[in-house]
Amino acid sequence: MPSDYLVLFAQVHDEFRIPELLSVSELYKFKIGFPPEVVTSRPFMILSLESEEHALILAKRCILVKSLYELYASGTSYEEVHEQVRRNHDKWSRYVSHTTFKFSVTGYANTIPQDRQRDVINSFRWMDLRGKIDMKNPEVTFVCHEEYVYVEGNRIRSFDDGNFIAVYFGRLLADGSARPLIRTFNVKTRQYYGNTSMDAEISLLMANQALAAPGRLMYDPFVGTGSMAYTCAHFGSLFIGSDIDGRQMRGKSTPLEYDVLDGRTEAVPAHEDDGSGIIRSANQYGVASRIVDLLTVDVTQHPWRSGGLFDAIVTDPPYGVRAGAKRLGRKKTREIVIERVQTFMAAREFCVSRFLCVFATFNLYYLCNRSDQPYTPPTKPYELSELISDLVLFSRAMLKPQGRLVFFLPTVTEEYEEIDIETMMCDGMEVVANSLQNFGNWGRRLITIKKCTNESYPPPILRRVPEMEVDEDSEETGEHIPAHKDFRVKYFQGFKKSAP
């Protein structure tokens, strides 16, 4: 028979809470019962679970869970709580005799005075707990949580003590053991990172949404500096990453390290096994053996020749705030520059510099065509709405049945509509979760899409956009314009609406 358990969440990313709980329960194959009305902005949530083991799994794996309790009672007054605790005597009666215990009273958005804490504890004296009190290492910890209305900027509200909106009483099962991973994968202590590296907490949440676990193969087509590689591999998954720019993955090698010997700083050879770039940080976290390979690949011209390879595709596509999305293709840069120089030459008032301009033009052409330089494939911009649609189509082919695509989608707050998500979807794929991380004028949505068909699809040949393509006005054709279309342009314009 299901029992009630109380979850205390960290006060961040409230829209991510339920998707994370559901993802972990799906990974470990158990069900969660939610209350009829769920308010994700509140710090506490009552769940119905089949066994205590399932509650411990949530506490061990969920990043947003601070602690989890076996719930004995909840209500809006202590009278209600005491009545429920008496009715649930069978749940706690085994702890009455010969069990060391600790009793604590806490308040959310309020500091409870010590004298009232003692009054609350003494009010439970009728439970007749006969074991010894142990404040350092008790066998059982009974906790009474008082929830107050949170007022922004006025978190500690002792003057409103006693006017709580809810009170909960139960036994502590476990503190959230996954939250310390945020410090483990902190970007500031990482040996290799870049300006596009994903925040540790978010990358851990994405790994949970992707159901990272031993025996599963993950792929990130925009791996960058590898933030997703470390967290997915930490949970046991094998990982393949690719990026159109191999320099992002490789980083700069560090042939020398510095050591202090007898007060002198000397350069010593770095450890060859440490590698560079992503592999160096993977060695730091002890997960390098789970990084299968890192490929320099344009996702629109991928090397995969068969589908159904990956259990999940988890990625943060570049959307132009820190780095713009690119695809292989040649821009007519050389011809434009030469034309401008020739125009400059034609001006009579600059005829004195004509010889210098001819010389500059010749050198420009020579530098563009010399063969003794390392070849860098030419790239051109990849518009975000096209990128996302291609990514969903690509994932349908490359995912195994029930596999997941997890990615961030930036949107303009005032323009976003639910239909924006529908514009990127294709047959055989369904949205599992859509959680907003709000930044004000814009936000990014963590989208989780599942392949819901057993049908096999060949790897798609993604559309090739002509170099001089001119976008048509979608309003004239009756097509919906998603809020993420041309997001980079909107971002740097300050999200100002264009004049009609």
C-alpha cells in the first residue's frame, strides 16, 4: 500500500522539480503519486510512493531534493497534526523503546525562537519516546516543519512567528546526497572550461532528464567544452561528443606545469596521461574511460550511416548569446572584400594610395589562397529555428525507441506560445517536459522529447540552405513564427518590437 512522503526542495528551478522526479522514477521503474493540486513554487511537496526504497532513490539521485521524510501528519494547525500522528501510531510505534532519537523544529521563511521550539517539542511528549536523546548521531530524527509565506527580500520574519500556512511532521529518511555534486562539478574548479560551459546544476539536471545510467549511450552533437560529458559519464553512461569546431573540444595543451621547489618556481613536464581539453577535465572527474570518442563533425553533414544508436541525445545548442551556431558552407567574404578595395581604389581623391591598394588587394588574395596554412573549413550561420527542427528530425532517426532528446531552447518571454514547440516536432516524437528558466525578457526552456515509435528511420539528409537565401515573410504565408526564430538578432536588439 502506498505511503506518504514529504520532499523538501532546494529553492531553485521550481519548474524542473516534477520533470526530474518523473524522470528518475521512470529510470528506476516505479511510480509516483502527486497531490491533486501541485504548487511547484512551494518548498514542500507530498508524494505517494510504494516503498521507502523508492524514496531513498529519489533522495540519492534528484539534484533538487534537499531532504526527504516519512510523513506522519500535515495540516494548518498543531491540533490537526497531533490528531493525525495518533491515527498513524503504527508508523512510528516501533521507535518508542530503545531507539536513540533527535527532535528538531524548523521554519521555512521564518526563524523560530528557541523557547517556542521547546514548546513544540514538549507538545509531542505524549508519544512516550523512551530511548535516549542523541543530538549528534541519533538512530531516528523526528522533524517538524513550519511553512510560512515567503516575501521577496524579507526571508527571516520572526515577527510573524506562529502564523504559518502549513505544518508537517515526520521522520527524516535521508538528506539529498545528489546536491553535493554541484560543488564537485563546479565550473570554477574545472581544469578545462570556456565561456559557453554549462552551469553544473543545470548539466546535472539535464543528465537526469536524459536518464543517464550504466549501459546507456549518450550523444551531444554540440559538445563544446564537454559539460554534459562529465555529468552523464558520472552517472555511468558512455558518451560520444561532436562539434563543428574541434578546437573547442581539444583546448590548448599544457606542456608545462609549475612546481615550487626550495622556494623556487620551476617548470616541470605535465603528465601525458592527463590529456588536454575535455579529456583533461574528464580525468579530473575520473570518467575519462566512459568518453567513447570526440568527433569534429557538422551535424548537418554527419557521418552516421545507420539509426537507432543512442539512448539519449543531450545538448545545449548554440543560440548566439555567447557563441553563434555554425554549419559548413562558404560565405562570399573574399569577393566582397576585394570589391570594396577596388571601389576604394577608384576614388580619385585617393589616387595617391592607388599603388598601396593594389598591393593590399594582391596580398589579401594571396593570403586567402596560400596552401601552407592549416585548412579550416568555412562556416556560415545556422538559424536557430532551422537548427532545432533539424535536431528533432535527426534525433528521431538516431535514437532507440523510447530514447530521449534533451536540449535548451531560448525564447522571448512576451512572444512565446505553446505552438512554438509544435513547429519543431515531427511524427514519432512527443514532448515529455517543458521547463522554463526565466531571465526576464527572455528565458530558456529545457525541452525533453521522447521517441514514441518503434519504427526505424534512416539518418536524415538535412536541408541545405542556399548561401544567398532570403527569408520570406511568414505572416504573409500564414505560417506561425516561433519566438526562438532569429533569437540572436532579437537578443542584441534588446527584444524591442519592430515598428509595424
